[in-house]
Amino acid sequence: MVKDEKQEGKDAMKREGLPVWLPEEFARRMEALMAEEYQDFILSYELARVHGLRLNTLKGEADAWYQQNRDRFGLRPVPWCEEGFYYNPQTRPGLHPFHEAGVYYIQEPSAMAVVSLLDPRPGDYVLDLCAAPGGKSSHIASKLAGRGLLVSNEIHPARAKILSRNMERMGVRNGVVMNEEPGRLADAFPEFFDKIVVDAPCSGEGMFRKDEEARKEWSVENITLCAARQQGILENAARMLRPGGKLIYSTCTFSPEENEGQISKFLETHPGFLVVGPEGRKLPGLSAGRVGWGTGNCPQIAYTYRIWPHLSEGEGHFLALLEKQEGGGRPEKAPKKGRRKGPGTWKDKEGIKLLKECLGEILCREEAINAEEAADTARLAAFGEQIYLIPEGMPDIDKLRVIRPGLHLGMLRKNRFEPSHALALALSANQAGRALFLEADGEEIREYLAGGTVAAREAGKGWILVCAGGYPLGWGKQAGDRVKNHYPKGLRVQLGSSKPSKLP
């Protein structure tokens, strides 16, 4: 019986010592690309991949949290991200209550380098153009520290909803989640953003070790399709960046057509852009790009970065930081002067009164005063019975597809206002009027996350913020000696034992 071509190719790869689960043509391309480093690169596929989490600094300071939880999760620092840590997969931090509280985001370590290199600062206006599932957006939000504006966009509706849920879990106050095409956004936000992330959809070669689907879908034809799509996305991103602003382009692939070649083409048609470095900051573990890989005559490509699985503890990644040089002074951030009062603006005086009464109950005195001031502004918007606080600086978005227009404050019911789960996660424990502190690894936390009632610690009644090890998880409502569960039914989980596995 004659073997088919696919089997013959696998047999040939096996004879040559190549991993048979890699696409044969991909292996041949990488051999030509990497020359003397090829064997080291191929051997990296025989190693177990590393796992990472990134602390959400909206919830706490990175070094202190690391010291407190180093043994719990077997943590080691990720060199290019001060908030990032490798963890022992046996400890399963994704099943710990801290994950539900948004204390950290489970993220591939190489992907953490993108926002570290872009370096958003508090007060910046930032766009994450291809944002789902939300790792880079939540990283940006932590860097902004509640100041400035973050617009997170995802073109696929289902993925946009996942993005929105993750931004809620991470407690982001100053973010908007959208579900739009890049061209429509570019028309609405000309030269609006200080910084932009384009984590472009790509052929996924860098994820082959962890993603079987990426291996199955790989082809040279798909590389060509991805490169064409990336070019269009970059074009629209360039339109939205203000003069003097920075744009970071990243992929999780090795193909030069999608990386150095893509940047080279972009620079040829956009002479006002330059590739720049991290402004004196050191990002250890990142390898400089290599001129000659499909880059044409573009020496700037030497300033791009690669994360290689045989040189670093992480999957394959490419990064290029661009700065827009053209134009004169800084334009107005808002495309239109001020934010127009669209049809969603909330003008219900009785509803606002109920909102203020609720905030006065659930927040500590100082926070309640700040919240009342926000409630008196034109930033409140109603979407049916759902009330949101629109971030400062956000222009009119009535004609765009919006998934989350800002911080969800809660729901207006008959004669009362109920605080939202998003508001609970956006608070710290000391901002609440009353809080119930439960042990992070205790039985009561598992009972609460599964939808059960828990015991009160002291006399009182009404809304109370339920916390795991000091981190807010959601609301409860106390009546007598019991706290009724208000954790959203769609999020309730059976965690089993919340104690991590013992480290070897």
C-alpha cells in the first residue's frame, strides 16, 4: 500500500529528529530562517511550557502580593513585566477565589511584554484595538491606575462579551468596551489616542506548543491572509494616533511576513512614523530583531523585539514600538468639543436620588461624597434600567456598537437602586461602608461562590461587601445573623477545594 503524502512527510520528519506534530512546511521555513539556531529552537518544543499570571495592581502592590503568595502558587518573577509571575501549574490559581476577585489575570508570560514596552501612564488615552480576551487591556488599566481613558475593542461579538466580562472582573472603572470594525473607529476617533495597542490576529506560530488548533489551521496561505488583514488594521490604527503618540504592534507568530516585513511596509508608506526603543528602561529577556528577514532596506527593524522559546521562558512573540512624528501641536483629545448628551444620558431626578441613597449606604463616607459628585455630572447614562458612569473624556459614542459604556453602577428597581457586581469588584474593601472578611482558602468562600448564604460576623442589616482574604468578591445582604447571597447566578462556581495543591 502506498503511503499518502502527509504520512511520508511525517516519516521524513521523524527520521530527521523533528517533532512530528509540527506542520512540515513550517519546520522547513523555520530551518531556513534560523540557520545555526534551528536545532536549539526545535528542541524547545520538547520542553514543558511555562505558565504565568499578572497581578492586577488596581487591587494591590505587586511586590507585597508576591511576598505573601510566593509559596502558595510557586511564584517566580517574569523578567520583562514587574507585575508578572511564573506559577507552578499544580497550584491551579485559576480555580482560586483570588481569580474570581480579579486579583490577577492568567496570561501567557510573553504576552505581558507588550504593555510593559508601551508603558502607559496615568492620564493617557489608550486604545486596545484587538482586545479580546482582555489580558493586555486589563494590563493597560492597571497602568492607568483609574486615570485617563481606555477603549477596548473587539470585532467579534462573542469575544467582545468575554472581553467585557474580564474587564468587569478586573475592576476597571475608566474603560469602555466596544464591538466595532477598525475603520468605523478610525472615523470616530481621528488622532484621538496617546497610545494604541495592535495585538494583531496572526497565524499563531508562536503558540504551537500550547495550542493544537493553531497547528491544525496553519498554512502559508493563511500567513498571506493574516498579513493582508494586519496591514488594514495598522492603517486604521495610525489614523487614530495623535502626533507624538506611540503605537505598539505585536503578534504571536514567527513569520517575517507578519512581523519585520509588515513593519517595513508600514514605514515605507508612513514616513512620519519611527520605530523607537523603551526610552532607557531595560526589559530583560527580549531579543533584538534581526535585519534581513523580509525587511527590505529598513535598518530600523533592528529596534524590534522577539521572544524566542529557546532563549526565554515564554512562547514566541514579536513586538515593535512606533512613534508618530508628523504634525504640529497636540490636538484636542475629544473629536468633538465636550461629550454630547445623547439619548442614553440619565436625567431621572428620582432615579438619581435613589442612586445617591444606595451609594450612601454601601460606601464609606468619603467615597459616598465622591460618588455623589459624580452622580451630579452629565456622565451618568441609562441603558434601560442599567445605569453606567461614563469615563471622563469619552466623546459621543451613540452611533457605535458599545458592549460596556463605562462602570456599571447598578440597576434601577421600583423605589430602590441595587448596586452591580461590577461596582463591587471596582471597590477596595476600605471603600465600602460595611465589609465581610472571609478566609481566602476557607469553606465559607466556596459556599459563597456557589450561591450559598454565609454567617454574619456582627449585628447589622443591608448591603455588605463580601471579601476573600481582603479582596472584594461581590455583594451580600445581611438580615439578622445571615448574609444572603447576591453573587451573580451566571458566575457561580463549584471550586472544590480552594486550597492549592502542595508543591513538590
